[in-house]
Amino acid sequence: MHDTPLTPEELDFLDAALLDHGNDDSVLGISELDGFFTALVSGPEAVMPSTWLPELWGGVPPTFASVDEEQAVLSLLLRHMNDIASLLMTQPEHFTALFYENEHQGKPVTVIEDWCFGYMRGVDLGQWPQLPEPQASHLEAIALHGREEHFDKLDGLSLEQHQALVDGIEPAAIALHAYWLAQRSTRPTKAPLHAARMPGRNEPCICGSGKKFKHCCLP
């Protein structure tokens, strides 16, 4: 199924692919990707794969070892995006972000910066307009950890203070998705936002190459 959650092994494979084929401007790692996709499926308008794929790879198409690897990566990307979209649409209370876990002085530490950077990257790509309160506060909670200009604020936090902010990130993302979902529902002339789908065999490929899907990235 197109929205089946990725297994731990598939997440590890995709995480490695992002690191292996990325560059300094790419989405580097599964946590940043998860935040990126969460923002893309939550925003005011649909963002097509032909737009977000180049952004994901930092504007430089990756060179895969084989067509099979390229198709596997593309399939997993679409599945993960659709899984996030489906969960936020039907069971938002079960949404969980893919934060990294680290250790400090023998204690577990949740690292949210990668995810938040990915989310804000999706916000920028989706060209979100200014939000009203309290939605602006929800976005600010994510932006605090996802914008370089806030590093000074983060440096002034103790580890305990930083970890206390972790619990607010997922509710903020859920609230922002709900807000834009409600806004879209009041615009019947607009096509509903949906996650990426596989195009037909004779439709243009989603990678933006201009070729037919069957001659390009068809899994």
C-alpha cells in the first residue's frame, strides 16, 4: 500500500541514501526528511514532487548505483510522505515525529533540531503566508529549533530547559496541519491537498526530467 509505514530497516535504508547521495544543501537524514514532509503535507497548498524532489537533493540530482536503487529510494520517499499525510488526516492523535535520540552523561536526550530544520524548509518551500495567533505561536515553537538565527537563544538554555520544549513540537505540528486543513476546506474551488501519488505510465515523471514515467523512475 502507498501509505504503509516504513519498517525500521526501510527507514535505515532511506536515511543512508540521503546521507550517501546528498550534499551540503540537501535534506540530510531521516529526521530532517520527516519534518520536511510533515510541513509539505500540512501547508496551504499542494507542493508537487517536481518541486520538492530538487529541493530534497539540494538542486543536484543524485547519481545512484543502479536503476533499482533509484526506484527503491523514490518509492520509499513517496510511501513515507503518504504515511505522514494519511496519519495526520485520519488519526492525528497518533502522529509521532522521527526525532533522533542521543545520550548525555548517561541519560537519553531527544534531538529535535534536525526535524525542525526540515519542517521550516518545507514551510519555506510551501510559501506559507503569515499566520494568525495561536497558529503563529505553534510555528514559532518549531522555528526556535529550526532557524539558525535562534541558535543564541538555544545556547542559553540548560539541557533540562531544552528537553522541556520537546513535548510541544508534535502538538504544534498537529495543530498547524488542522488549521490549514480547515482553511482548505473553506475553498471549494481549490483542489484538495493530497500527498504525492505515483503518476500513470504515460504521464510525466515526478522527478521533473520531462520523460514519461515508464521511461524514467517507474518502480
